[in-house]
Amino acid sequence: MRALLLIAFVSIGFVLSGAAQAQQQPEILDARELIVLTRPPEAPLVEQARALGYSLTATDPLDQLDDVLVTLRIPEGRTIPEAIAEIEAAVPGVTAGAHHIYRLQAGSAGGADRTYANALIGWPAEGCRAGRPIGMLDAGVLPGHPGLADGRIVEQRFVDGDAPPATDHGSLMADLLIGHGRLTGTTLYSANVVAPGRDGGDTAGVSSILKAVNWLRAQGVDLINVSLAGPRNKLLNRGLGTAADRGVVIVAAAGNLGPSAPPQFPAAFPFVLAVTAVDRDLDVYDRAIRGDHVDVSGPGVDILVEDGGKLRVLSGTSAAAPFVTAAIAADPSLRGEGAEAIRAKLAALTKDLGATGRDPVFGAGLILAPQNCRALK
């Protein structure tokens, strides 16, 4: 049975400035860049690549994933698909891929009763104690957040040092995880992987995500919340799959591109628990992606969040994912369980919604606070 390292990948709110249309097609950070994962040592790969005309940009050991991340410049006249095929044929066992972009999907929403979420799942006002540290892949947590100023945050940056600060999305997710009335008795390890993209949106690249997961595992983190969604990528499949084989449970937002949109990743990877969002009437969020990969629902429409002394209202599958993350973190019976074991127990941890049993709209149903947490009420 796999030990538990929980990663919750999340995407939040209404999509702004045409980003929804952009996400229908995979976006690439650099069309001349090839990312390769190889078992150490990386020297045979680098030697073969140079012989084929590639130049080396960077190497980053991922000791927690038993790989080395190698970044190459593609020779002129070769496309990314051609480069992938060439390198994988030349060096058996490596995985090559495009440097895909993964986006935050942040926005505001309106509504009447915005304080329903805790009551909907039976979460007590005083919060619940977490049985493990929590990690987060997101934008950085902005300094001075009044609800997050007690020294419970350790942060590491995985974006270009010259990049300006990205959105405040990281602070909003931190508030849903460890803010007032949420999880207590834990430390949040915040891995900042998000920077402003060329189009003004907030994005993260594959290499930043992999390096951040490697760092979080090295800190002993066993619960990670990640606010990103995007295309299928072989490198993430390999890196996160290796992590899953060694105790990683990934809890991912299903995504906000609409009910007819194709699956978003990492939510659609088979080793991932995918989260969708519902409102106070237990209706599904109208922009939530649907499919057989959807595992569980959480409150995610008109969610009240503290933002530096102000209150924000958010909607989306990422607003729902922290409720699922927190419920698993607060449940001692799930400590040490892997994704498959948790998936098998979801019927007992949820309230069934929609069609009887698991369905592609709500998954197993609405996540509920664990019994030990409800007893605090």
C-alpha cells in the first residue's frame, strides 16, 4: 500500500481575458526548448544530444524522483515533436517533452449566502487539527496577510528571480487551507511556481512544477495543494507518477473549461483524485469539467476568502479542492493511505449526489468533515 503524500492540483474561478480559449490548445513556454527526464548520470544523454546538434541549457537533479531534469535547445529546422522522437530514439529510457504552460484560473463571483461552505460539509467553526504538514504549489503567499502571520509558512521560490510577483492567488489558497477556522497545528510549505506570462496571465512551466515537487518531498511534506491545470504532458506523467509510486496522492481540481471540455491534467491522470465544485444547493459549478475521472465534490461556488484584511468571493474547482485536502488531512484513518485506497473509501467519506453511486458529474459525492473533526462541534 502506498504511503500518503497528497498533492491537490486546483484551478479557480471564472476564466478572464480569453484564457479559456487559450487553454483549449496546449500552450508552450518556449518552442525552441526541450525538457528531458533521465536517470542519473545525465552525461550520456547530454553527449548524445550535443552530437545531434542540441545545446545544453541546464541540468537539475531531482533526487526525490530519481531523475535529472535536463533542458536542451532544439536545433534550427526541427519541431518539438521531431525533437522528442529523435532524443527518445537516441537515448532509450529517457522521457522528452514540450515545456507546457499550466495556468491559474482566478476570478471573482457574486452571491447571497457566502458562508455556507463549512456548514455544508460539517466543518466546525474552530477548525480541525491536521495530522501532517501541508505543501502548496501556487503563486507565492503575499507578506502581511493578517490571517497567515503566525509563522506557520515556509516558502521557496521556483521562478526566475527577476520575475515580478504574480497574482495573490497563493494567499487565497493558503487562507482556505490554514486560515482562521481551517486546519490548525500544521506548517504550510509554499512552493512558488507561478509568474506572469507573456500574455499577462499567471503561468507555471513543467520544470518549475517538477523541481517544486522534489523540494516539497525533501521537506517531508505529505499534503500538497497545487493550483494549476493544463494539457497532458509526458514529463509530468513520469515525474508525478514516480512520486505516486513512492507515496504521493495527487488531489486535482477537475478544471473550469466547461462540461463539454476535454479533461485537464493532472486531474485526468489515473493516479490522481479529481475534485469538482458544487454550490450551496448542491448543484454542480456550471463551468466544471465532467468525466469518468471526477472523484469527489467540494463546496466551490461563492466561497468567502480573507485577502489581506479584505474579503473576496471565489468560484471554481480550485475553491473546492482545499476542502477535500483539509478533510483528508484531518482524518487520522487516512494517514498512510494512497490514492487508490482513498478512492475506494470515498463512498463512506461523502454524501452521494446526482445519480446513485459514483457518476461523471459529482464523482462519489460531497466530501464531509471526518467524524473526529465533527466531534469538535
